[in-house]
Amino acid sequence: MSARHFASFAGKCALSSPGWYRSGVTLDDALQGFLTHLTAERRASENTVAAYGTDLKGLVAFVREQGRGKDDVAAIDVYTLRGWLGQLARTLASSSVARKVAAVRTWMRWLRRRGVLKVSPAEELATPKVRRPLPTFLSVDAAKEVVETPGTTTPKGLRDRAILELLYGGGLRVSELTGLDLQTIDLSSAFVRVLGKGNKERVVPMGGPSVKAVRAYLEVRGTFAHPRTGALDPRALLLSPRGTRLTRRDVLALVQKYGALGAGRADLHPHALRHTCATHMLDGGADLRAIQEMLGHASLSTTQRYTHVSMEHVLKVYDAAHPHARAKRF
């Protein structure tokens, strides 16, 4: 099979069958094949595929700018990769560089399994040491102020109250929140079915305030129809004033708005309410496994970060309130 014929074939089958490669797979074919694999076989989310695409397209552009070898993915060696990462390290944080290392490793491992590469030069790369910051969270009083800031006398206020209750009460990711449909909410049983990362569905319980807020919003949901056309998304739970599904950007803007009004935190992010939910559950005695299942964490180590947050909070309270806190701790 000629290199040209294989490149055409690879674009159609997304390099999905091991053993087809002999030589000459272009950078574009190798990249597109991998992204198709993520979408069709791994069922990765759009955000995940977009992140891999951005990182790897940067590498492809670097390889072409440097003029290293032909337009063949097999021409990429460890020196090329180190040169690319060295350039990135001048402007990016170590966490961002580490993510790109992980992306290129995953790509090249896939290419090796498909027979496109004999060995993966990315395995020789060292991962930058990243100090993972502790999650940002609000105190119980501050969270209450933020959630209760929206007025409940207007449809928009009722919608925003429901959004904040779901983010804080259910610990939802913003993408999970905006993806909710009417059929995923069961107010009588007080739970919501959420489609999380990797298209994994989980059931999240709803507290009394969340159920009350969502029920009140549903009574006025019809007022969000497009003012001119009357169009109204028949499936989406949360709507914009144009009758369309609310976007992540919309949610980010309203959380920042109410964060500033309720807690003096104009930098508040929807994910901080998720962190706040987990931290308050842990402080209230919830089991780590239960929190892991509710938040949809694939690894317990991710959930365990909240134990450090809680301990840091305890130490701050101790330092502020206990007279022995003035003595140096060893």
C-alpha cells in the first residue's frame, strides 16, 4: 500500500485498525485519526477532544516551523518534543506544560498501538513537577449569601436561584448543569440524572432547597420563550431569555455576578461552588466514597483533596481562636 493511498485510507478509517501502517503517515492524518478515535471509540467529551486538539495542533505547527524532516509523524523524535516543551515553558505554567506532555504521550501511545510508530519518543519526556493548588471554597455563611442573593419575584431571579442551588446543593460541573434536560429532573423523588465526564451517567440527590427552587423556576420556564419568535427549547431545563439552552458562559457570568453581590467575590467560579459542596459535606461527616460517587470523580485521590481543605480550614480557625495558637507548632 502506497503512502498516498494509506493517507487517504487513514482519513476514512481514522487509523482504527492495527497493522495497516507501513510508512508515511502524515501529521494531519495521524492527528485527525487520533481525535476521531477519542470521539468515536473513547466517547470523550467535546471539551476533552478540543483540549487534545489544541495541544497537539501546537506541536504539529512547531514541527513544521522547525522544518524537521518530512511531513511524517514518524519524523518526530524526543529532541523535537523537548524543543517544543522548552519553548512552551517560557510562557506557560508548569501545570499547562504537564498537560501537554500528557496529551502527546497519549497520542503517541495510540500511534504505537496502531503500528504507526515503533516506539513513542514521548516516553522519554520528564513530566514537570506540579504543585496542585487546594480547591477554592466558601464558608457556609458565604455560600448561603450567594445562593440566596437572586430575587424570587422575577422569572430570571427564580431561574438563577435554581442554578445556584443545583451548583452548590448538587456539586454539579457547569457542563453537567447546562446539559440537564427536563426529563433528567425527578422532583418527586428528589434526584437528578447527570451526564458527567466520559458520558458516564450518575444520579445526584437534590436537597429540599434545590427541589423548591427548581419547582418554582419550572412554573415560569415558559416566559423564557424568544420574545419575537416564541421559540422555546423543548428539552433543555435551563433557558436563556431567547428560549435557547443556557451556555457555560452564561452560567459563569451569573455566578460571578452573584458572587460579587453575595460574598464580595467577583472572581467566583461555578467550580468553586462544586468545591464548596464537597467541603461542606466532608465537614458534616459525609464519607469520602459517598462524596466521590456524588461528584462523579473517577479516582478517590481527587476526592481526598477535600480532606486537606478541611484541615487547612480547621487550622485557620484554631489560629484565630485558640490562645495556644500563638505557640509555634512543630
